[in-house]
Amino acid sequence: MMIRPKRLQKGDTVGVVAPASPPDLKHLHQAIPFLNQQLGLQVKIGAHVSSKYGYLAGKEQERIEDLHHMFLDPEIDGIICAGGGYGTGRLVTEIDYSIIKENPKVFWGYSDITFLHTAIRQQTGLVTFHGPMLSSDVGIENFDEVSKSMFQQLFKPTAIHYTEVKSPLHIHAEGEATGEVVGGNLSLLVNSIGTPFEIDTKGKLLLVEDVGEEPYRIDSFFNQLKMAGKFNEAIGIIIGDFSQTTPVKTKETLSLSQVFDHYFTSMNKPVLSGFKIGHCLPHYAVPLGTMATLSSTKKSLVVDAGVN
């Protein structure tokens, strides 16, 4: 059963967690005025957000403790991730999902947070949000107004209408389909294969995006999803932003468009690329777990509101 979190209101308090890698604390604190002054929110930073354990933002128990606390705390109305990196996959078997299901709240992040999005949705039904984070996005100097505006969907139920007005879209396969939006970062989706939290794409619209992966790596990820039946089970593919993909290991390469065409042009379902969703600016945030319609005829993606 789908659970939409309660919308935020000015004066509400959001909790900040770091469930993956250590965030840049300077950029994190530079992001707080945006939440306070532009969104009218109070902020509570998790007790272990500044912790470090190698390439992780603290040991597993510390990161899980912050996550549990934010969902349990009645004064916290929403949760925003400080950043991504690596590490959420190490948490998912130890999270108490009953806490989340019994205390549904806005949960916002992307990149490595994809593993948490998938686990939380499939264990609880909670709609979560794939959107820019505080340290890695909001706190940097060139964070733009369009990306800032995406947070407004948390305050009022708002459908996302994405057409070529926002960015050029390319059709790889024709069709129109309506279903639940799932997915996120491509490499994290592949990481889920064979685990109890394997991404379920049956009858769903699958969103994929990534950063810093060369075409041959993206090819290998797509091949894994194809062999696992994830493309076949999906009713449509939403290809988000793929940035920093210039080959460095070899001069001989396929282009990214050739990779896309290899996997998607023969599909009997809508597949469109060019959506500015992912590691990019502007960064269009979308709810995961709500219904959406992807159409090649209209060259559009319409996603239902993520909050009540």
C-alpha cells in the first residue's frame, strides 16, 4: 500500500542525516540558511552527521541510530540527507522498518540514497523523494533557482510535468505507459540485484541516472539489469542525467547514445532520455513510489504529487 507523507508547513522542523559518506561540513552549513530563510523550516542535525569511519559517515549503528531517531522524534516533520557517496547498502538489513511505517515522513535524497529509497519503499510503501541534497548540492555556490524550486513540492501536493520546455528529450522507443515510478542511481540498482532488497520493476516505470561512469560501465550495468529481467518487467524507462562519462581508460569506445540504442530501441514500451534528473544542474526532483505517465507521443513525463 502506498503511503504519502504529510506535507511540510512553514515552521516545521526537518532532520538532517548522513547515511552514506561523510558530508562536506562547510557546504552543509552553507545550505542551512536556504532551509531556514527561503523555506521557513527549522533544522535539527543528526547527532552523528559529523562522524567519520573511513569513507563512511560513522559506523553502521551510528548512522542507523540517527535515521531511527529522526523518524521516531515527533518534533521532526521531514528528513533530508546531507549527501551520498557510499554506505547506505550496509544499513538496509539492520533498519527497523516498522519505525518508518508507523511514522511516515518526507525522506529526501538521491545518488547512494537510492538503496535506502528502494528498501524503504518496498518494505513500507512510503513515497520518498529523489532530489538534491544539502552538502553535495544546496550548499555549493552554483546551486540554481530551478533546483531550489523543487523543494516546493513538499509544501503542497504538486504534480511534476516534465516536457521539452525543461530540456530536450530523445525518444529511444515509442509508447505510453502509466505506473509507479521506481529506481534512481543505476549502479545502486545493480547493487541491489540478488539481495532481499532487489529492485522490483514489474509493471513500473524505471528511472535510471548516474555520474562518473564510462560508457562501457553503463553498458555493463544495463546488461546486468537486462539479464535480471528488470527492463522486460518494467513498462517504461525514464533515462535521467548521465554526467562525467568521457572515456579515460580507452580511446576506443561506443558513445553513450549507442549504448542507449543497443538496449532500448527494440523495446515495445516508452523509453525517453534527456531528463535533468540526477547529478546535474538544474536538478529536477521527483517522488518515487507515486504513479506517473511516460509518453513518447507527448514527449512528456507527468508524476503525481508525493505528499498528502
